[in-house]
Amino acid sequence: MITREQVDSYRENGFVVVEDVIDAALLARLRDTVRDVMEGARGLTTHSDVFDLEPGHLPEQPRVRRIKKPHLVRSVFREVLDAPVLKDVLRHLLGPDVRLHGSKLNLKSAGFGSPVEWHQDWAFYPHTNDDILAIGVMLDDVVMENGPMLVLPGTHRGPTYDHHADGRFCGAMDLSATGLDVSKAVACTGRAGSASFHHVRLVHGSAQNTSTRERQLLLYECAAADAWPLVNFTNLEDFDSRMLFGKPTIEPRVVPVPVRMPLPPALNQGSIYENQTAVANRFFKVSAAT
Ligand SMILES: O=C(O)CCC(=O)C(=O)O
């Protein structure tokens, strides 16, 4: 299902896009469910446990940036993780024992969907080893115009960059301070039903969606079972309940990977979008909401 070349490319570049990880019927159910869940944002005056709101949100005209932890909101979002292609890819990239770390659905709506500044997921959730990746299931066709995720190939083998501003974690890098060449960025595009798989240390970000096309990206963070978090460990029952397949372990595999703690915590909590509001030097432009 995933080819040897694709696995090698993931190891070399830190990402791979695989087509048709979910079938048309599941894709249609996911889209319907998103529409239904979004009704819950009507009337909200501030972010909630489920919804992260766009700056231009109004209670009577909801604008949502993110549905938080969708796998806990509706069971169809949990079903995606049983898709055979997706499981096959996870087995090849992370091994026989895999745990779900978290999930989120970035809406990036047509016309105003917010950008995500350059960052490494690793800066948010360092673990004892880095056999961790994020799956981005495309619920819409993702093209250059509607704010695809942009990745800098090979950066998963480099340093962990500074994600702090004014002495606090802010969840974003100042690319100009890193020497990284943005012209080398690759866009993770693909037709709806495809998915990107990106390494936890890969530098990535995405622009505002100023196009007329939606770009919904359903993200699942997955870890090898022996990767234990260095921050925000809750309890063993919750930890083990998130096993997707294989066996849990109480013996973390510890490898010498570069770590920076996301501490002191970000000034603005709730989501990466909120964390990143503390960044002075934004890379991606934000135009007034249409
Ligand atoms: O939605 C995107 O384009 C970027 C997603 C991402 O990097 C994140 O939410 O951490």
C-alpha cells in the first residue's frame, strides 16, 4: 500500500503524501459531520473546548479556525484511524505499536482561513524519542491557492529551533533567524481523501486561505508506543487508552534527540493560533477578513 520508495522518501525528507487513504463514502460522512458539528459554533462569544474561533467570528455569523480533538467529538473521526491504508502507512513509518497523541481539524475556510506560522510540532510536545508524526487527511482538494501545508524537506534531521518570544514559548519560529531557505519549501497538495504524513521535527507552516476554495485538514498526531511525553503526561489509563494498535509499554525508549521545553507556557493558551499571537515578526501575511 505504501511503497518502499515512499518510505525512503519519508526518512530522507521528513514527509510523504499518500493518495486515497480514505474512501469516498467515509470522506462524504466526514464532510457531513463537519457541517453538523459547526452548527455548535453559532452563538459562541469566545473559544470553547471544541471550537477555536477565527478573529472575524461573530456569534450570528460563526467563523471557526479549528475543531479541537475531533476524535472525542464524533465517532466518525475515530473511524478514520481504522482505515487499512492509513494503518499500513503508520506500521511502516512508526512500527508495530502506535498510540494516538491527539487530533485537530484545521478549517482554513475560503476567503479568510488563518495562517499557521512556521514551527516544529516537536517544540510543542517533546518525547523520549522522535518516532512521531502527524497525519493530515485532506477533506478538500488541496492546491497551491487554498493554503496547503508547506514543509521544509530534511529539517526533521536538524536542530530543534527556538519557538520563544519575550522569554515565553510562542509556538512559532523566526525563520529569518534560522538560516533556512524558504524557497526550498514544498507544498503538500493532493485530492480530497489523500493524506500527508509529516515527521514531528519537520519545519512547516501554511498561509492564509484567500482563495474561494475550502481547505479542511484533519490532523492526527501519532507516536510509537515507547515514545513517552516529556511534558503534559496525564495518567497511564488515558495514555494506554489511546493505543491504536500493538502493545503499550512502561519502558520508554530514550534517544539523544535535541529538545527545547515549551516553557514557560505561552502567554495565550488554547491553540497554536492563540500561542502564535505573541509573535512580533510574522512570516505569513494576514489580510482583512472578507
Ligand atoms: O493546517 C495547517 O496548514 C498547518 C497545521 C499545523 O501545522 C498545526 O496545526 O500544527
